Amino acid sequence: MSNAKKVADEASCYIETLLAEMFEGNYPNNEVLLGILSSGSDTIQVQLKITRNAAEFMDEC
């Protein structure tokens, strides 16, 4: 399995915890760093963010 797939697989492990913490603490957002990926000289940080702030919503595909 590629590192990118491993990082993506970890996201599902965090979603319920992030939501529970967010609602219990009445936080507007919660996020976690899932990992760092590299390709040549490029470095990418993969993050999972949950937000209830409508101004931060992304457009749906």
C-alpha cells in the first residue's frame, strides 16, 4: 500500500473522535495532522479538518 493510501486510511479512524471532541467542547472546528508525503522535492501535509463554520465550507463536487 502506498504512503498516500495509508494516510487516507487513517482519516476514518479520527472522524468520530474529532466530532465528539468538537461537540463536547462546543468548538467551531477540529483538525488533525494525518501525515507528511514527499515526492521529489515536494512535501505535502495531509490534514483532516471538520468545521461547522459555513464560511469555511468547500464547494461540493
